[in-house]
Amino acid sequence: MGLFDKFKKSIELKENIPSVSSLEKTEQKILELEKKLKLNPDDSKIYFELYTCYVETSNLEKKVECLEKLCSLLPDDFYPPQQLADIFLNELNDENKAKFYQNKANDLKNNF
């Protein structure tokens, strides 16, 4: 194995790209969770599970939807606004919304 091959293999290991079968399992899990959500529309645990699935599938819109719903369901939990601040700053380049959610998360941390 040449130097270029070792370098390429090292990059491939760090990328952590999900396999097709892994994505298919995640999509199936999303469908199951959405069915559960219809029966329990205010279950924060389901929203957290959906959020992690949407992170895995890189579904930005759905990640934001889940986190915003979690903010309303769990108003004392700093994790959802903290994640929203990160998404708005790093993925959506919206500094105003990022600051809004970061301030909200900071207030919750300080009052903890």
C-alpha cells in the first residue's frame, strides 16, 4: 500500500459516511417513530429519537422542526436551543436566530 493509498484510507475512516443499508434502517425507524408520534404527539422522547435519525440522514429541515418542538415541550431543557443555535450558525448562516437560541440556552443553563 503506497503513501497515497494510506492517506486516502485515513480520510475514508474519518468521514463516517453511513452505508446504504444503515440509511434504509434509519428511514424505516423514522416511519415507525412518525406512527408513534401520531398516537403520542407530545412525547418528547419520540422527538429526540426522530432528531437523531434526521441527524443521521442529514435532513436539516426536519432536525430544526424536531428541536423547535422540543423547545416547546421541554421549556427548561437547554439542549434543544443549544443545538438550534449551532444549526442556525453553522449550517444555515443565520446569526440572528443563532444568537436568539444561544441566549435562550444560556439563560436555561444559568437558571439550572
